[in-house]
Amino acid sequence: MPRALVLAGGWDGHHPGAFADLYRSWLTADGFEVEVIEDLAQMDRIAKYRKGDLFVPHWTMGPGLGENASKVYEAVAKRGVAVAGCHGGMCDAFREDSEWQFMTGGQFVAHPGNDGLRHLIHIGPRRHAITEGLTEFEVATEQYYMHVDPAVKVLAYSTFPQAAAPGPHGKQRCRMPVTWTKQYGRGRIFYCSLGHHPNVFDNEMAAKMLRRGLRWAAGWRDLN
């Protein structure tokens, strides 16, 4: 049975308890043995995890993983433990830890318009099993502007008219990655920037994208 370690904590505004419940529900239904921890001192438990297992962080802000940081990076890079998650719980975690940002592929910068902003999530440009059959959909939530590793493989994006600048053919929009995959050593990485509140995943398209991402990271071939 594959195992999943869910880390829940940090800033309460990103609902770590509710997301831990959501992840536990999905992963248990998918056949994972799920362990939820709420203390960074317990991250040493990742030492027992191997390829095919999953680490799901939902810990916003904070300086770093502390004394267990090397164990986490070794588990992912050398043993192939997968990492998957969403929003600030993964890519606004541990702001002073550059290795975390390198592993996850991005870091939150701002959310112009704040919560409740209506915007479209566009599928592409890369085709992938995670987004197969998904179509453009609208959300009303924070739109993350991020620093993004150019090595990530972008599966979905949004556009920022706020970042438009005059060009020879009029105003140009800035495409910002929303969902991506990458590799960190032997570990698969999946990220989705949606998720300021759990209810954004009441949207069927958003939920499919995140849940398939968890499965893909763990090495599943059939994501449905």
C-alpha cells in the first residue's frame, strides 16, 4: 500500500486543518495509507518513505524545515518520494529556504485583486494526462503572481491584465503558470496555485486537476 505524509500547519488563513481533511479523504479513497502531522519536528518520519510514496505539504510561511530539512530533500532527490500540493501551502512555505523553492518550482509574490477575483484558468500549453479532457474554467479566488523556475512543465495558466504593457501591437498580457510538474532528483513534483480556500475545489475541473496531480506524482499511470 502506498503511503502519504501530509504536513498541515503554518498560517491559519490557508486552512491547514481543512486541507488535511480534504487530502486525507481523497488519498484514503485512492488506497493510500495517510499520516497527518502538524509539527515540523515530526518531519523525520519521512525517512521511512520511498518511491511511490507521497509528501503533501500544506504549511504556509515560516523560515524553513529546521533540522529535518536535509532528510526531506534526501528522501525526494535520492529515494524518489513525490511532492504534490497547492497554493501557499506548498509555494509560499519556508520563505527563507531557497532549496525548498528550487524543489517545488516556484514562490508566491503577490495576488493583485485579492480573494474573490474572477479569472480564467486556461489549459496548456503542454499536453499531459493530468489535464487530459479538461477545458478552460472560471474561478473566483486569489490569482497568484509567482516567481517560477523556467524548467517547470506548465499544464495550466492564467493571464494578468494588471501586468500588461504597451507593445508594438497594443497591450500584451502576462501568462502566469497555475499548474506545473517538474523533477527534483528522482522525485516527481506537482503544484497547483489554486487553493486559498478549500471550496475552490468544489469546481470539478479544479478538483480533477489537483487530485490527478497527486496520483501522477505518486507514479500512477491511470489518473482517472
